[in-house]
Amino acid sequence: MPRLNDANAFALLGDWKLLEIVRRLGTAGTQGCSGLELLALFSNLESRELTQWMTKLAGAGLVHGEVRGRVVHYFIKSGVIDELVESLRSDSILYITQRRDAERALASVKEPTVEDDSA
């Protein structure tokens, strides 16, 4: 079972269609969605293309599929959205802290004075 890959997950969620699939799976909860339900979200979408998308989302650790008879049902992985939000939060805090420290270091450096040589 693949771990959540933050960079890949965020990149995939930059595609509005994949984001819509994740949203739909999130609202479906433990019931999940069949591939047919997900196909119905988009006009002119072939099952082959949906399978490719779902493989990418699964590879990033966002979703998983479960075969039920002849139909695959997809589910969002438990806690994955919380993990992504926490990843953003911790990265943001790190960035803000580093920036603040750099600004303090720059402020503590005194400007060199230029001595007047004209005297």
C-alpha cells in the first residue's frame, strides 16, 4: 500500500478533474463510488482514462480501489486530507520561522559607515 506522496498528491490535485474525483469520494465516505458513478461526473470520459487517473491517485496514496463483483469501487484513503493539510501547515510554519530568523539576522547587521576622506 503506497504512502502519501505530498508533492505528487498536490500536483495531481492541481487538475480540476482529479480534484473533483477526490471531492466526490470524500463526500461518498465509506460507501465509496463505483467507476460508473465517477464516469458519470464527466461527459466524454472513457473508462480507460478513468482507470489511468485512478491509478495515478492511488500511486500518490490518495485513494484505493476494491473489486466488488465485476465493478471497482473507489474510496478516499482515511485521513489523507488531514495529512495534506498538516503537511501544508508544518511547511508553512517552517517557512515563516526561517524567514523571521533571516529578517532578524539582517536587522542585527549594522551598516558599515563610510568615513569622509575629504578632510
